[in-house]
Amino acid sequence: MNEAMTVVVNGEERQVDGSSTALGLLQHLGLDPRTVVVEVNREIVRRPALGNTQLHDGDQIELVHFVGGG
């Protein structure tokens, strides 16, 4: 495991592995990437790019969950 870093997820500081990607963060949080919109530093990350989007110390991440219903 690489050195830990701090990111802010929906306003809450979290420690993550220094080599984390956006997809890795979702997996760590137990979230299905098909049901979440990911924004890193005010930029929406498209689902195919989640595994290539490297997180950095201090990144601001917003996760928005889709809710089904009628």
C-alpha cells in the first residue's frame, strides 16, 4: 500500500491509499459505479475514465447517487 493521503468526499475528509483512483474509491466505499455520478474538483468523471482518474491529496470529490422510483 502506498502512503495514505486525504481527500474530501461529500464534505467529509477520508484517508485513502496514495495510489487510489476514482474507481478504487467507489469500490472501497461499496458503491456501484453504474449508480453514482463522480465529480473530482468540480469536473464530472465519465464512467469509462473512473479507473484512469488518479486521486491526489486534497482532492474534492462529490458522489451523487441515482435513486429509482416512480
